[in-house]
Amino acid sequence: MTTRAHSSPVHADLPVAIIGAGPAGLSMARALKRLGTPYVQFERHSDVGGIWDLDNPGTPMYRSAHFISSRDKSGFFDHPMPQEFADYPSHDQILRYTHSFADEFGLREAIRFNTAVESVEQREDGAWTVQTATGATRARAVVCCSGVTWDPRMPELPGEFDGQVMHSVGYVDPSVFRGRRVLIVGLGNSGADIACDAAANADAAFISTRRGYHFIPKHMFGKPSDHTDEWAPLWAGRLVYGIVRRVMIGDVTRWGLPRPDHRLFESHPLLNTQLLHHLQHGDITAKPGVAHLDGGEVVFTDGSRERVDLVVCATGYDTSIPYVPVDYFRWKGGRPQMYLNAFSRERRGLFGLGYLEVNSSAYTLFDRISHVIAQHLDDQIQRPGRAGDFERLIREDLPDLSGGIKFVGSDRHAAYVEVRAYKKYLRSLSRRMGWAPLTPGMFDAVRTAPGRKGSLHVRG
């Protein structure tokens, strides 16, 4: 689609607006700072960190949360996580690490904290107006980095219920389970974590799921399981994990879980064998889908009933970008359909960082994507011909980023990409456009303390 916005001036005198100062927003800020591109960053909370800060209102984080990708595969580019961190870092370690990243590269100075963005609008001349409670800011481009886990999706639970129903976004610690009979609805990685908390703390615990999932142990042969992701092709990964699962895990239907209706990697596997431990020991009971609620009981699709006091719906989130007019993106299944999951096809100068689901760590991808966005924004001023070539790709290019995987046909999977296919395409695109690749040391010039590379320096 070609709109007036795609042919409008660039407005080189205006800054780029970054919305959000979580990991994605900080990655974008570092990429722009390296190129000397003026920017302003808005953050509604009082500090950086995004969802990893338990004090950030609306965060879905809970005290037992850990990264599901490993320490050595999950850091920002050229800023590794400290070796003293756990193999799978805790939420507290990730927050400290994110703070250290902001401090190491001097990213706090450009952030307007406690400043929520109410709306953004592209004017007739192509410039953008970013409206906050304290006033309006004009910008030449907008990068949305506000995340995808702020708008909880609640399932329909027919019937009347005498107990409490809540979404997992409101769950913080297991004290809410003590003395109660608890049902967890949903079996993503967060649902599995919360179910383990319930198994260890509730009077009785149940987990309800309609779909079966593949379980992968967090460690294989003494190392985190994702250490094989980069070198093993898809067929080999399925073979290795298939053998390991048969030997180490076995048939999960023995403990009441449904058999997976998809092949391995067609949806995110569960890295939580602790849940299997609790199922094996009777600390939690697997149930099928919920049919309806009936007073103090939950009735399941197999006709069974359980007395329950608390239902926690770990049923995911809708992707919403409420400050952007809905027609500024193309939407499918509640997800914005952007070129490379980052470039609006409808509006020049509108980008999103973090709006993808991937079978790998997101942080390293943030840096790859922000590096591409930053170079394109630089091209718009320094090399407009090359910028125009790329804008044609934004409108017309339809790459296959599935890596040969037929992802589950759900709304959540509408934005799924296979990490190796995605990285390969970014490398090919960068060579085609003449952009510089990410190389060690390229951000050294914007380090505020060059001698502390890789250290964990935390404010306060």
C-alpha cells in the first residue's frame, strides 16, 4: 500500500520517538545512539526494565519467574550476562542485568520517566505527534516498544461460581494459594510455573488444558537445552529432543495430560519438567478443558467435577498498541502484521520492536532488529535512495520466516517466526542493502564506562 505518508518528507530536524524503556526500548535506544540519531524515549514507569520490574503496574511477572532461555543465549549483543547468574536467570537477575545495560551505555538520560504516551498521530506532512499528559512532542518516526503482555485475555467460563476467578497477570506469589483449592487454566510456560507454585502451596491443585504440549528438559548432557539450537537443523533437533524426551520424560498421558496434536516446535515447547514431578507425586492433578462453572465446583469436558475456591486463567494476552490508531497497522488474529514483524506496511516512520513470537531468546533478536531499524532511519537522511529501495521492500516483500515449520493455527502463532530462518533473512537483507552487520566492539564508543564491558554495575 502506498499512502501519502510513504511519499512525505523525512523531517531530519525532528527526533525519533521510542515508546517504552523495557529491554526492546533500550536496545532501540542504543542502536540510535551509536549512529548519533537524535531520539526521545517515553516510559510510563519510574525506571527501566519493563515487565521484569515487579513494581511496574500491570506487569505479568511473578516471584518464581525465570528466563526460559539460558543465560549464555539470552543477553544483549556485546553485553553478556554475568557468569555468576544461574543457567536460567531469575526475574530479579534479569532486572539487574537490564539496569546494568541502561547504565553501561548511558541510556537513562534520554528517557522521560513517569510519562505515559496517550496517542500518536501522523500529520499530513508525514511528521508524528506524540501526545502525553504533559504535552505534545513532534517526531520524525515512532518506534513502539511497549510490549505484548499488558492486555490479559480471559476465556469464557460459562456458569455461576462462588469462588474467585483471576487472570495470571494478577498473580505475584504463592501466598494467594494457601488454604485454598486452586485450578490453573492454561498450560503455557507461565501457566506451568504457576501450577508448580500451586502444587507446592495449595490444599489441592489442578491444571486444565485443552491442548497437549511437548516437554523438553531444561538441561541435556549437563548443559542448557537451547545450546543445540544454533547448530542443529530442524530435523536433527526433532530427532535429538525426541530421543531425550522418550528416555527422560516418557508418555505424559500417563499423568492425565493430553497427547500433543502438533509436531515438536510447531508451538512453543514447555521447559518445565518440575510440573511433571508434581504430577508424578500427586501434588497436582491434570484435567481436560473447562465445560462450565457450577457454584463451588468446576465441571470439565469429561464430565468430572472438582471443588475449587480459586481459578487462575493463564490464558495469554491480546497484543494491543492502544496509543496508535488501529488502521496504522494491518491486523490478523489480534496481532499487527508488520514487515519482518517490525516495519508498518501502512505508515512510513512507524515501527514495532518486540511484536513477535520466536523459538529462542528475544533479547538477541531485539538487537538485530533495532540495528536494522536504526540503519534505515539513518539512510532516510544520509542515503535517501537506499531508504527508498527498502521502503519498497516494506510494502511488497513477503518473506517466509517459518523455517519450514507449520506453526499451530492459533491467534498467538500469527506472529511466530523460526529464529534461524529469521536471522538468515536479516543477514541476507543486510548484505543486499549494504548495511553493516553487528560486530563485537561496535557499541564501545557509546559505553559510559568502557573498562567495565560485560560487568554488572547496578544503580542504587
